[in-house]
Amino acid sequence: MIPSVNKAGSRTIGLLAYLYGPGKHEEHTDPHLVASFDGMSPDPGRDPKATLKDLQQLLDQPVQALPEHARPAKHVWHTSVRATADDRILTDEEWGDIARRIVAATGIDPGDGQTGCRWAAVRHAEDHIHIVATLVCEDGSRPDDFRSGKRAQAECRLIEKELGLHQVAPGDGTAAQRPTSAERHKAERQGRERTAREELRETVRRAVAGATSEEEFFDRLAAAGLLIRKRVAPSGDLLGYKVALPDDRNAQDEPVFYPGARLAPDLSLPRIRERWSAESHDQDAVPADAKVRTAPSGPSAARRRTASAAWQAVHVIERGGDAVAAAHIASAGEVLDALAKTSAAHTRRELRDAAFSFERASRSHVRAERGHDRALRQAARDLVQSGPALGRGEDGATTAMAIDMLFFLITAAGHWHAKKGHAQQAAAARRAAAHLRAAYQLAAARPLGALYQRGRRLGRSLLQRQTRALREALPELAEQILAEPGWYALAATLADAEAAGHDPAALLTDAVGRRELDTAESFSDVLVWRLRRTADLPADTSDMVGNTPRAGQAARRTGQQAPQRSGSRNRRV
């Protein structure tokens, strides 16, 4: 149940006209009172003799009784209280009780013999009510409505429990501003899937992902087609920025600009600067001859590095300090944005939804200590710079590998938030993880299918050898893994690792010892990607002959040096 308090009104009659009117899109049906301060206020919706003017004059009487100079300029208090989509339809009596509890909790009409304001609750839809009140008490005093929004939120949490409704996670003030109803209606009229505010927030977040300077950030915004206005001090220093969609215009046909801070708290220019300023400071402290720049590479290499960075970040979040963990969680959002931007069409929607959901989980009151998250930010940068990935071959398979690792990273972030009591962030991480599961299924189907077929074709002695390695390394999990459909893909991976000079049992022990598998839907799937990343094996094997990649054969035929694989039995990435 979500209350939205607004106490900036000056015309009671104007608000009543809207509440009892048809709505901007004829969405208001059967407007009527469900409760009022005296229980007998005129109802213009159900009583043909009552008018809006009657109700307005009754509510405004305490205001009009004051001398004109003592009347507050803005005296109309208004809140909507909305049930969530999965709640049952409440009766008028239940909504009336809810209205009385909200006005009591917020200090509008506290009851128990205390002087209160006049108010009325109007229902014009099944899922919500509006409460309108005038902010002058019967004795001419002003109500104690300080922090009425937070007080309404707290009361709604109690109401949800008592009525068995969906329990909304309490907020902590770090969420991005929700689109207004006007913005939502405008998006519907324009046929947009999301409001302009939400589209801009997503685009700006993608522009930030992995960026290392203001110039690069603004270049990305311009390349995305946004209109940009910069706020510059008399000294010439840049103070802030605003962005707009070219086709989002107001009644005067002017672009509607949003400051970065109004899109999300961490998208203000000072907060964005924190991301790269810490990295610049760290880089300045490194000797010039020790600095290593990442060489340009293709999408598959970028995805492999992303998987490794995500793997390391899981351990940091689970074992590091709060400020460092918060930085890694924030940068995980950048990686999701970059992956969604550069992935193939069949996974892009789920990845985009994962990034959109996780945005809420990327912020909390724990201030991130930037600089420690450099590997994740570099991974986001590599993804962007490497360009769009294909949905097949090594690009497609390494996308599945990266998503698999990111799933565990996002899950770890959710657990961290839950331990800290960050309910909204933990819920957002769970939603993002669900989208990542769906994206993984789409990305992994083809490469795992090829591995499965290769595993089925393994010789009996080779398959038995991999089975023994599994039982030796993971005696508690072996039988469960052998029963999974993905066992043959894992067997093929173990055979590839053995052919590359690795000890399959040692690889398995290492893969499980460094991270639990409890959150995995398929143990074998997770182990496939962990082993192929750790042993530096090709992610896509659909183009292999036996256990040898065709690319390697081609390299030998042309006299070029084929990529070397490590023979180490205890390699760490």
C-alpha cells in the first residue's frame, strides 16, 4: 500500500473537480465519498442534491473563518493511498477505515479529543482513494503534520499486516524519484513503454558505465541522441547538467529537461565525478612504468574479463568492508548496463530489465568508497568499447558465462542488502536475479547444447575417467550432478580441461571451494562456466573436431602460433 502525500495546493474546489471528474483519460469511475471528518459530509458523487461547492465550502469553513491576512496561502493537503496490483479489491468500508487511520497517523485529524482538520476521502477507482484536507483546525490552529509522508508510510505498513495485503518494503530515501501520473499518462499517449524520466535515467546510466571523464560522459550522451544543457559557473567551471529526449516536449513545444539529480541521486554531476576521480587518484599513485592499459579486444574477451571481475567481486562483497562492498555493488550496476547495451537481441530485453531492476539496489545509505571497484568499472568500459556481441559462437557463449557469474554477484549483493536491513534494495536485487536467470537460459541454450552433444559422444573410458574425477573431488554432490541433464556438458568440459593439461579433479575442487553452489539451479551448468573460465577453454565448442578447436587447426596450417593454455593444476583467475 503506497501513500503519496502532497500539501502544496491552494484551491480546494480545483482538487475536488478533478477527483469527481472523469479523469484525464476517462479513468475515473463512480466517484464517491468513503469517509469524512464528520461522517456526514455532502457527497456530490452519490447525492444528486449535493454539489462540489457544498463540499468545498464545508471543508474550507475553518480557513474562511480566519482573518484574511492569517489564512495560509497553500492550505490544501492531499494524499492518495494505493493498493498494489496483487492486492485484493477492498470494500468502501475498508477504505474508509484506512482513510481515518491515515489522517490520524499524519496529524491531520488525530482523534482522541484533539482538535483536527476537516477532510474527505474520495474513491474513484477500485485500487485507491484520495484524501483531501484543509490545513486549519476547527479552533484556527495549524495541525501537527510534520513529516506526514513518513508517518503515512509507517501506518500503511501496519495496515498491510492487519489486512493481509502485500507488504511493501519500507523506503530509505535513496530511491530515484517515481514518474508522476502526468508523466505516465503522457507516455501512454505517446506510445512509450517507459516514461521520459525512466528512459533518460537508463540512457544516462549507460553513458556513465565505465566512463572515465566528463568529456567521454557527455560525448556518450550526445551519441545517444539526448539534448544536453550544462550549468556553468561564472568562473567557467561546470556545475551540473540537464538532459531531455528530443521528442518529449511541453505544451509550448519546448524540450522537457531533467537535471541528473532528479533522475537518480547518484546521477548528479558531483556523484558521477566520484566514480572516476578516485580511479584517477589511484592511477596517479602508480609509477608510470607500472601502468598497464587494456588492449582493445573483441566482445568475447571483454565478457571473459567481466566474468572474472564479477567472480572476484563476489568475494569482496561477502568478506570486505561495507564501504568497499557498496562500491562494488554500485559498479555491478554499471556492468549490467553495459552488458545490456552490447548484447545480442535475444538476450537484450531480459538484461535490460535486470539492469533496470538492479538500479534500485545500486544505492543505499552506505557511502561507497570508490577506487576499489576499478576492476568492475574497467569491465563495464571494456564491454562498451568492444562493441555489440553476436548471439552465437564465442560471443554468445561468453555472454552466457558472464551472465552466470553476474547472477552470483547480484545474488551476493541482495544478501548483503538483506543483512543491512535494506529491504527495497534486497527486493530489487532479487528481481534483477530473476531477469538474469531468464537471460542466461536464452544465452546458454546453444553452447550448452553443443557441449551436451559432445559429452554424449565421449568414449566410455574417457567418460568413466571424468566420472571418477567428479566423485573424487565432490563426493557429496557427485550423484546429484550425475543425475542432472547438464552432466554431459560438464563431462565434455572436464575432458577439454584434461586435454589442455589440467587436473580435472583439482579444477572441480577449486571451483566449488571458492564459492557455494546453493543458489544455482543446475550445479553442472555453473561448474561448466567456472571451469571453462578458470582453465581458459573456449566457451563455444560447436566448431570443434574431437577436443580440438578448428581455429587452432587453422592456425597450425598457416604457421601461426595457436593460443597457449596453461598446464597449471592450481591456476587462479
